[in-house]
Amino acid sequence: MDKHIINDHCTLIEALDQLNRLSGQVMTLFAVNQRGEMTGTLTDGDVRRALLAGLTLQSLVSEAMHRSFLALDHKEPSAETMKEAQRRGVRLLPRLDSDKRIVGLVDLNHTRALLPLTAILMAGGKGERLRPMTLTRPKPLLEIDGKAIIDYNVELLAAVGIDDITVTTRYLADQIKEHFSRPVAGVNVKCVEETEPLGTIGAAQLVEERNPEGATLIMNSDLLTTIRLEEMWERHKETKAAITIAAIPYVVSVPYAILGVDDMGAVGSIEEKPTYSHYANAGIYIINNDVLERIPRNERYDATDLVEQAIADGERVTYYPISGTWIDIGSPTDFRQAQELMKHHRDLPTNN
């Protein structure tokens, strides 16, 4: 980050030297004053325009910099600011603290949102339907087009600014821990291990130190999807939900004529080969942390248990329909379909 920051009392020749050292990267400097407060931005184009306007190479950065700039609040980054930056073709956005000091930079080529969520990827299953491939390797580490399945999901999360990611493990856990001994998509992924099977969501209790007022995204690690997580988060907020469930359309076609009957056995209607549309659980949830705290510790507990309990408690549970790709890689057929898909959609994780 420091290589992009320059004091606004430096000269333009010093700024050009610093810009030159950014060759191959985003060639934008962020100017700060003596107190460390951000005061403007400077590009090589700004320098050229300043020189044409009569400034010299010994003039100060403060005389040539662009003072009307976009920036993100460190604690509550604005989605609208990010959209405006993308519209203007701005690639780097600074994140400022309450004193207007730069605490980070966001590259919009890699990050399209900054969601205030932590994430848990569930990766403890044995993947028995994919044997023999999973006899010696856990399903999340099986490769699709040369990349581990779980890495697509880490990239999906990183693309919306989620960098607090924990993977829950059990089967062949050491392999997953070794896999994440190095950063993936720039994220240092943490691992926790179930000592006994805890169901589809019980292992979430192994993740400590959650913000009680925050929310967590929980998803199965064996999915390939282009879900727009920022849209799912907006729906969660707009509906004031305790739990939002990602859902996929599921159509059931009945190959027979279906009778409509009453309690007395009388036929009131007949429908030839009807089709029924439903929404099915996609294995992706946004759950308020105070709801997650209700999961019993050291007990088997499924996501459906938590959803049913929340509904019984009068909490709002809503859904978000996935309109893009979603594949649950649970069988050899699913695996082959995913392999074929990735030959044509290599930008699947970010779906910009």
C-alpha cells in the first residue's frame, strides 16, 4: 500500500519517479498531508496536464493533484461509491478511517463489493458418492479445470471483500489444513476440525469470537456457483431477515394425469401431466450471529433444524433465488458436468 502513497508536499519529479516504479500496476498515487490525512489523487495524466498548464517539475504535488476523489469508509464501505468508481473507470479506491487516514486500498478489478460478513465453508463430509476419487482425497480438494473445488468458493468470497473465512473439516482434515497453509486469493483461510460428526451446520459453533451484531455467510464447500452474494446480502438487509437461504428453481413434471379429489373421494378435476415449480435449498445461508449462537455445542445439528427453530421463534426467514450457475458436486455425473462447464466459463468465481 505504501508505494501508492505520497506526501502532497513532494515535487512532481518525485511523483513521476514513484509512478514509474509502479509500472505494470495501477499507476495512481494517493496524496496525504503532514498529518497523514488524504488530500487528493495523482496520476501521470494529472502531471502532464499540470506541466502543460505552466507548472514545473519542481512544483508540489498539492498543486497538481485531483482533490475531488472517491473513498470508502473503513467501517461501512458504500456499495454506491464502489459502483460510481466502476462507472468512472476508477480501479483503486482508498479506505479511510474517521481521521481520513488511508487504512487500505481496494482493487476493483478483483473486488466488486465489500460485504461486512465473515464466512464458514463446510468441508467435513466424506464424499462417498464420488468414490474412488475421494478415498484418498477430500472432496473439496478434487480439481475442476486444474483448481480445487473449494478454491472457487474462496475466490467467490474474496471477490466481495470477505476475508475472514473459516473451513470446518473432519474427513482427511490434514490435507485441507495443508492446502490452506498458504493464502488462496490473497486470503489466509483458517481451519477448525470436528472431532465427531456435527451435522450440516453444527460445526459453526467451533468458530469463536463472532460479532453478536454481525452476520455470517455459511455455504457448502463443494458447490460451483455464480451467485451474486452482494445481492443476497442486500436482500437479507432489506427484508430484515434473521436467516436468508439461497434457493434454486426445482421443477417437477408428473408424467400422468393427476386427479383433484375431496375428502369424500369425489373427483373435482383432472390435470394432464402437470408441472410444479418449487425453490430448493442451495446450501448457502446468511445468518445473523445471534441466531447462530443458538446452535447447541458438541451436538449433531442440521441447517434445517436451525431454520425450523428460527421460524418457530417468530424470526423472519427469507430466500434469495440464484439466477446463474449452481452445481452441487455430489456425484460423478455432477463432477463431469462441472468439468465441462469450466471449459467454457473460466471466470466462474467472480462473474464480473
